[in-house]
Amino acid sequence: MTQITNHMPTEELQRLDAAHHMHPFTTNDDLEKKGARVITRAKGVTLTDSEGNDILDAMAGLWCVNIGYGRDELADVASRQMRELPYYNTFFQTTHVPAIALAERLAELTPYDLNHVFFANSGSEANDTNIRIVRTYWQEKGQPEKTVIISRKNAYHGSSVASSALGGMAGMHAQSGMIPDIHHIDQPNWWAEGGDMSQEDFGLERAQQLEKAILDLGEHRVAAFIGEPVQGAGGVIIPPSTYWPEIQRICDKYGILLIADEVICGFGRTGNWFGSQTMGIKPDIMTVAKGLSSGYAPISASIVNDKVAAVLGACEFNHGYTYSGHPVACAVALENLRLLDEEGIVSHAAEELAPYLKEKFESLGDHPMVGEVKIVGMMGSLALTPDKATRAKFAADVGTVGFMVRERCFANNLIMRHVGDRMVISPPLVITKAEIDELIVRARKALDEGYENVKAAGLFKAMS
């Protein structure tokens, strides 16, 4: 058997990777032609690859490494827990201390009466769980016909068959199809879809599509609405201020369950512990993952309020995963939450770093290719356009220009993600002001280089 180590030549690691490792959201042709970038270690906000390049990670991995890389405390907790109780399940009236402690801590941290926690291993699994929670809730209440869950186009709620159906990514639906009784309304993306409406009027119009859908589908059939407080993977789409209050009003009026998908927004990302607090949402169910353990261990949860828990608790909930409430993952998550709280990481990010990042990030709005800058807390996006005044799209296929800029980011040792023709950031909450300055320097350089490449390719023109 080949002994594969960090010290092997990059080309050999890339060859073995392309031969045997199937990557998410990647074509094998890309791996064989270009090779994957091999990451070998990380500290703080900096990744190091197999060529020795230091890379500023402005995406916190996949929106998840809130606490930053290289925290020995989390490794130590994992090691201790593995020696004491490496695994046991939570089926059949069995539990263990890490799951008890983490559930209790989450009940303390979450707002309102979200006091009951069902553990899973990823945001996808937690949102799958939510589908069953919602439908079981209404079955137990004697309304089994209430099965429809309303979501939004361009929402992201996971990549399993059920959670991708719950999300609104058309490309994912094309590959895996849909499950019954999922309905999508339009997203609150004013920049791309607002036309001549004011942002406030647009926010109301998009929210009121929920009420229309409830009436069209039948109030007796609609069970829940799910939404991310801020659409993360959809491009950091921050809704107009009028949007969420109207969504809340409609959910309350018709008595449907409101699910806040906090997989990206949770644990300090938006300036509060949870995006629901930032946006003034009062959910019945909250989905958490990613920042729960800062990515150091796979864990997620559906957190439900007292009303929903009382109904579910009266029946046997026929649902669960082998690793639900895994003791090592729970112990790591608990320690991560302790550090975020006791070291003041969430509060420092909100009070000191977020205003500084906002000021610096918004300075990129003067770039000739940047039409809109949106930022809340420690997540932001740049809308790329050939014409700022008309909010036009490029004549090239959507995402072509964004990809070109992303490639220049990589070349300048900066990880920014492109979502179509939007560039997005979500840095670790421990980034320093000096590192924010460097992020902006590298981002501007990438935008400048991308701009020249776009012009050279004849793409800097609007769609006709």
C-alpha cells in the first residue's frame, strides 16, 4: 500500500487524488487537467498548501471555521473523549454526558423557547430531519394532509436528495429530481430581480408570495416555511428590511411552522449568536451545523421549540442516525461554544471586526466591475456587473466572470468564492484588522486582474 504523506510531490498527490477521490461539485476533467490544490496545514485564518504557499482563507473553510484553525483545545477535548467514550448511540433510551451537556448549552444560547435538540451530522441531515419533524407534527395533531413545505428559489438547504429538493438550486434538482410537496417562491434578491421597485417594496412583494402560495396550495395543506436568515450559498443575499417581518406575520397568521436554517448564519456570523436575532425572526425550528463545532467535527442539530417538542414527545419519532449525538463531536462542539463565549470571540467580531470589515469591504464598491456591496456581520458579497446604473448581467453565461475573478483570487493566495457573478466572503471570526487589510488588498488585485482578463476576452458588455 502506498504511504501517502504531506511530503510527497504535489504532482503525485494530485495524480492519486484524481484517480481515486470523487470530489463534491467538481468534474473529474478539472481534477485531471489542473489538479486539486493540496492543503497540508492551517493556523488562524491561514492555510498552507503542498507548495508552501500561505493562503488567506476568507471563506472559513465552507463558512464554518468560525473559531479559526489550529485550536489545540478542541484537539485535546477530542483526544480525551476518545479515550473515555469514543462512541455510543443515543437510541433506545440511552444517552451520554457530552450529548446532555451540549443540548443543555444550545437551549441556553438559542433565543425564545427553542429548548429541545435533535442531533445529526450535517446541515443536510438536519434539514432532512426537519421535513420529518414538520410532517410528524401535523400528523400527530390530526392534520396529516399538511405536508407542503414552502422554500425559496436559490436557497441552499443541503445536498442530499431531500434537502436539495427543499433548497432551490435548479441544477441540483435536475440531477436528483424532487420529493413530493415541496414548493418554491422567488428569492428576495433585489439586485438581480428587483427591477424598478424600491428595496422596501420589493421585500414586501417577495414576502407576500408566501401568502399567495399558501392560498393557492390550500391553507389546509401547507405545513411550514423554511428560509436562511441570509442566503449564504446563494450569494450572501441579504433581504430588504421589510422582508422578514412580513414573512413572520404571514407564518403567524396561518399558523404554519417557521424554520430558520442557521447552518451558515449561526454562531456569530451575522453579528449575533444567530441570524434569527439579527433579522428579528422567531422560528419554531432552527437548523444549526458548521459553526457549531467550527468544522472541527461533523455535527448538526434541529432545535425545536416547546410547542413542537410537546407534540413530538407524545409519539415515537421514527428517525435517527448512527452518529446522532456522537460523543466526540458533542464534546468538541461544547468546547468550541465555550471558547466563542468565554474568549468574547462572538462579541469582539460583532463590535470591533464587523464594522471594520464593512468599511474596508465597501471600499471595493468603487471598482468598475462591482455594482453592489452587501455585508452583514462577518459575511458579504460583491455583485459583478458591466453596467452599475442598470444592474446589468454580463453577456457571457452567468458565472463566467465570477469564475475568472475567483481564479485570480486563488492565484493571489486568497480564497473568495464565486456564486454566479457574485464574489462572497465569510472569514473566521478571529481574523485581525491587519488580516482584513490584507484580504482587501488581495481582493482588489484579483478584481483588477479579472477585469483586465474580462476585457481582453470581450466579455465586459451587457446582455442584450
